[in-house]
Amino acid sequence: MTALARSISDLQTNERQWDAFTTEGNCVVVAPPGSGKTKLLTTRMAYVLATKVKAPQGAACLTFSVAAAHELKSRLMALGGDSRPASFVGTVHSFAWNRILLPFAAAAGRSELQGLRIATKAQESTAFKAAVSDYFVAYGDTTNLRSTVDVARKRFYSPAEWAALGPGVAETAEGYRENLRDAGLIDFDGVIEEAVGLVRDSKSLQRVIQSRYPVLFVDEYQDLAPGLDELVKLLCFGDGTPSALFAVGDPDQAVYAFNGANPELLMSLAKRPTVSTVELVVNYRSGIQLIQAAARMKKSAHVVQGVRPGGAIEITYCPRGFEEQVEKLIEGIRKAAADGTPAHEIAVICATNELCIQLGNALNSSSIPAVYRTADYRQTEATLFLERCATWCFLGREASGARLSVLLSAWRRLQGSARAASCDVALTQALLGVDPLVPFTATEFIKVIMDAGLSEVLQNDRNSEELTEVEKMLQAVGESRRTEKDVMFLAQRGLKEGRVHVMTMTSSKGLEFSRVYMPCLDEGGVPGYHARKSDDDMVEERRKFYVSLTRAKDYVELLFSGYFEGRYGVDNFGPSRFLFELDLLS
């Protein structure tokens, strides 16, 4: 039996999964945590490519991050793979850039778009500062102007909505776009804007893309902004011969509002008359007690069942404050390790990057190896490659996940070629030239690898998103306030095993662990100050907490002190309101 046949057989044991797999036409799958939605999506895509879509046609699968795309590609390859050029698995930005703008802009009468390059963060900043100087004439404080403009663009605001943001805001946004364009640049939001505009204005282009991708798969629909929703409507419900849609998502796990995501778009899609909706109801990941606790704070009526017994959840009161929380955290992790839980099956999930750094340092100082998973940059092909190069150089050449053969394979994937002998030599020489006894900063080490050829690779338009994340990595490790700027920070992150994972709530999305510890659950910290003034922000904070809670398979410990030590002093707001919503505090 092939891997694909086995996976299909597994789906038959779950009635809802099988209903979704066998649905013809458009289908939306509402999938709670641990429900096997990724397996369902990849199995469906592999089956469609093997039986229903013949070359030169293909299928496209869009997701919210490069890391998620990599996971989907890996699973598809395990099911037999599909190497036809017409198929696509990647982010919506990559699809818009590589499969719409670059190949079709000229044919659609917009040849000027093909000469543009993706702007770096530094180039974006320069263009925006110039726009503020030239166009913004309203209020004097422009501290939050950039985020206001970014969110408005991601949400595809109408002229009336732009006007409501205040005088000068729309003018600043347009000036920023013009400044980029004058420099031969475009940003990621601009890529989506232009791609959607091309498909909307050119019926012939719309038909070409529909023909090339007769089936469109979308992962984590709730985390993708309105630009994707517009594109889906044009391709799957527009003129011509619409592409069939297979979308999976969960509005309860929407945590990217800062990127313009709107979970209501998923539910609106599910209500369309030509769309079949399947709600998965079984969580295979978490013990029943954890599922029941999480269900108490959900605002949707979607009932989730469990199949695994157990799933303990504990609340620990630490009246002496943060110091005592750290003590209890260390004590709990040591006991878990003594009971046989592998370190990589333990996660500490925090509200902020700063807390991740503090707690990660505390664990390492207590001889508990920890790896930081902050939200400063995402784990992509390029950033993971750099981390594993550091692991190979500084923590041993046989370290898990960082053997030279693994590094060279990742190197070739980044280049998009399996024939890279000369480039292999350059990388190998660079790695062998690093003396692990010589002190390195993370920035210095990254430069060594970039000079070996990675910089040239990332300048390729195909790798524009990878370049953005490497820039974020350089910024994160280069900041003087960071204690982890030494190269050992990167080296430890490159290890797969033997480390407790410390991460933000947002960074935890899509992951799972045996045991999860969530410290500093005090009002003012979780939810944060900002959420106390905004209903929308409070909803987002609740979702992040829910996502973090549902990462656990067997055990969760929630720690609080009843007061929050903020930047302006101590605030005695009591424990987080979310602890009461779990019905574990009275």
C-alpha cells in the first residue's frame, strides 16, 4: 500500500474527514486544534494531483507563512510528491508575485511591474519617512502612522474608510507607494494590491489562471488578509471556468489581526450557496480535560470531542511575584524531565518577546537547555539554514538536524537547483573556515554565510520573502539590548532536540508539545494593557491564549501572582480574566 493510499484509508475512519475528502466542488473545512486538518489538506491535494488534474495543469496551495508552506511541501512529498512545474505550494504573497505579476503583468498591460524588486525593510522605512515629510499635514504625532497605514492596506480599505482614519493618512500611503515605485521597488502589500487588481481588471488573465490551477487549496484561511479573499472570489466564484476551492481554517485560532486577518471572511465564505461546509469535531492531540477547559473560553458554538484520556490543567498561585513564578517553572520542568518527558516536548509560552528572553536565560542559567522562539523573525528555509549552520560550527558536526549533508541539501533547495557543485564547495569552505574557539557575534557569523553565496541566492525574486526574514533575523540578533546576540543563540536554535522551547503565543501557532507552561498570567500582562481599551483587541488576546492552551497534549500549568510588574511600576489588577473563563478560579 502506498503512503497516499494509507493516508486515504486513515481518513475513512473519521466520518467528517471523509465527508470533506470526498466532497465535490467547493468545500470549506472548519477545523479545531489537533483535528488533523493538515493531513486532510495534503492528502486531498495529493489525491487530486494524482487522479483528477493532469499536466500541464496543476494545483495551487496557499498558506500564511513560509514555514507552514515548507511543512505542507514535506507532507506532500511523503505522500508521493508532485514535481510538475504548474503546481504551487507557498504563501499568498509568493503566489501573487511569482505566479501572477512576474509572468503576466506585461500581457495585462502593466509591463512596468515586471521591473520592480521587493523592497527591503530599510528601503521601506526610507520611502515612508519621505512620504511623511512630503504629505502628512494633520496631527503632529506620527508614532503609530506606519502601523495605521499598513493595517489599512492589508485590509483593503475603501476610500471612505481611508478618510475616516484622519486627514493626510491616505495621502501619506499613496506617497509611500509612489516613493517605492520611483526607486523601482514594491512592498509585499503592494504585491497583493497589484495582483488582485490585474486579475480583477483582466478577464483573460483570470481565465488563464483558472485554467492553470483548476483546484485552489487554502490553509489557515482565517489568518489570511482580505487580499486573499478577493483573489479567491475572483478565481473560484468569478467568470470563466472557476477553480474549485478547498479551504481549511478555524476562526477560534485567528491571531494575525495585526496583519489584516479577519476570521469573519472564512465564515462568510462557508455561507456561500455553492460551498459545502464540513466541521471537524475530533481533537486527536489533547487529553479530554484540556479540551473541556479550552471549550469553556471559546465563543463559538463549535463542539469539539476528544479521544485521548487525561490532559491535566493546573493553576499555580505565586504571591511573591515573577521571581517565584520562575522558581516554580524551573521546578516543574525538572520534575517533568525526571519523569521522562523529553526536553523538546516541553514549551514555555509567553505574552512577549521580552519575557521569552528573561525566562529562556533563567532556564539556561539553571542548567535547563532552552531555545528561544521569539516573534522577531519567522523560521523559514533561510533562517533555519543559518541556525543549523551555526549549530554545525559551534555545537558539533553531528548535532541533530545539522549534519553537513543536511546543510547542503537545504542549500540546494534555496537555490532551486539540485546541481550546485561549485556552490557546495563555497559553502563547505566557509563552514570549515569558522573556528569555534574564536568569539563570534551572530551578526558576524551570518555575514560569513551570506558572503559564501547566500546573499546572491536571496536577491532572487523567488526568495524575496526569505530575504525579508533574514533581515529581521539580523536586526533581532544585532540589537545591543539582547543578551542572546552571541552566535550561540543561533546555534542552540538550530537544534531539534534536547532543548525546552520558549516562545511567544503567536509563535506557538501550528506546534504541539506534551507539556505547556504559561507564566505571567496576570491582568495587564495577559491580556495586555492595550486590549483593556478595545473589544477587538480583547478578542484577539483571547484567541492567542486559546491557541497557546491547545498546543498541549498532556499537561498545562498556568502561573500567576495577582499583580503585574509593568514598565511603569506594579499594577494590582489580579489574575488574568482568562483564568476565570476557564472556570478554574473562583
